[in-house]
Amino acid sequence: NAGVTQTPKFRVLKTGQSMTLLCAQDMNHEYMYWYRQDPGMGLRLIHYSVGEGTTAKGEVPDGYNVSRLKKQNFLLGLESAAPSQTSVYFCASSYALSRQYNYYGYTFGSGTRLTVV
Amino acid sequence: GNSVTQMEGPVTLSEEAFLTINCTYTATGYPSLFWYVQYPGEGLQLLLKATKADDKGSNKGFEATYRKETTSFHLEKGSVQVSDSAVYFCALRRFYSSYKLIFGSGTRLLVRP
């Protein structure tokens, strides 16, 4: 009963390097999300997906790309990392929007702490 | 637009003190409201929820009542413990027009022995 699993948990990148963060969920959730958390700014939505093969932009999508080739996985890519992308990244998932499931909210992963130097 | 406003922290209390963390929201329609808690080094966990006006969500001694007339969802606990030290996030989710949770900026609570 793993829930939402994020890998890696920590990473240090040099400016200009690329990397992919992996999020995997085993709850058969339709929706998945990537957030970043910065001090004093709460959580900001980067990208989200409402189903396999679909993605959409959130509040702060620039510099990131995502893919959802399988329902259980949601990948966040940084093509050319910048120091401004130093943050803690959280993945979350939820059931599709319906009256039955609306009140369950999200299930979050434990986060990936990324430092870009 | 839709938004959530929380009181700024940190909130520092002594053990067994009464806790209130204020949360107000702006939204059209009838959102569902949530409190999430984030313990150090961990992800967010759902603490409690309310889906309609006058509902009271409760869990682990925490309570919050959905007040539509004041657009508020304040978090309360009668006697805090050191283990309650964490960051608390208020959030809303609209039913018909959004897939997304909208979070407040979070309030850090520090409970001293």
C-alpha cells in the first residue's frame, strides 16, 4: 500500500543539466499533479494530468515538461536546470472529479528536494 | 478568482494551549474545504475536510467549521502537543469547474514543552 512514491528524494544539479523526477501511484487515481514548494509561497501548481496521455499547464509551467504515458506514472522533466528551480517538488494524485470522490482531496508523495548550483 | 488566505506564522504556543489558525477563502459556487498538515521532511497529509456549509471537519483533536457567511474555515485545537508542530495548509477545491486544489501559503506552528 505504497500510495504516491517519488524518486529521487534528493538531487543536486549544476546549472544547465537536465533531469527527470518520477512519480508513481498505485491507487488507480485518474488525476496527477506536480507542485513546487518554496518558502513563504505555499504550493504552486506546475503541471497536471487528468488522464493517461493528457497533460496541462498549471501556474508556473515554464522550464518544465511532463509526460503521462501510463496511468500510474507522471514524470516531471527539467531540460536545462536553473538556480530558480531550486525547490521541493511534490507529486500528488486524486480520483476524478465527481460528487462521490470530491471530498477526498489529494494524496501526496514525500517530496524531492532539488538544489541547482 | 479563487484564493485562500491564511494567517502568517510562525505561531508559537506552549504545550496544552488553545490553537486557532485563521483561514478565509474567495470562491464562486460551493467549494470543498480542506486542512492539510506537513510534518518536517514529509509530504502533505489530509487532516480534515468539509464539503458544505456548516459542516464540521474533525480529526486528531483538530476541528474546523465551514462558515459560508464569513467565508472562513478556521482550524482549532483545544490543547496542542509538541507533536503538533508542523506547517498547516488551508485549501479549497471547487466542484464543477476545477480539478485543482488551491492552497493557502501555510502557517507554521511551533509548540514548546
